Amino acid sequence: MGAVYLALSAALVAGAVGPALGVGIPSQGFTIKLHHVLPLAAHTVAGSLWLRRLGRPVLWAPVLTFGFGALIEWIQVFLPHRFGDWRDLVQNGLGVLLGLAGMKAAGVFRRRAPVRRKER
């Protein structure tokens, strides 16, 4: 799962520094940018599964993902062909919230059954 998380991180960075995509759904003057929401949702779920496997608190995944998205927006301020925007941070937050729903669906919050040892 760590490889998936790192691959998603690399894809997010590549998408952030490359040419702008602009895949969105217009809605009442506010466009839901799927290229922000869906990758960050996947990043949140993959991160939570990886953290769970490592025995770490899974709620760090949404925090780290949102921070990663904020870092990307900040980096874009310095790129001549891109620009960072607070509305993109809102889109990132929507992605993290969708990722939290995905974590719930994946059963990340369920407690693991205790390991039973066979008696000899």
C-alpha cells in the first residue's frame, strides 16, 4: 500500500507542475474540479490504509493529504504557467472529505479483531 500512496503522491506533484487540465462540473457559479477532488480522495484512502498497516493513527491521512494539497498550491504560486488559488484549497478539502467517506467504506475505522493464539 505504501507504493500506491507514493505513486499517487508523485502523480499529484506531476499534475501540479505540468500544464493545467481543467476537468470540472459547473454548478451555480462554482465549478467542482474533479482533478482536485478525486485524486485527493484516493490519496486520503491510500494513506489511511498504509498508516493502518504500519500501526499508526489513520486520521493522520486526511491531515497529511490536505497539507500536501496546500503545499502544492503554494508551489504553484512560483510557477509561471500555474497559479495557486484558495478555491483550489476548498476543492482539496472536498477531496479529503470524500476520502474520509472512502475510509469509512473501506472499513478503516473498524477495530481489528485480536489475534488469538492456539493453545498447545
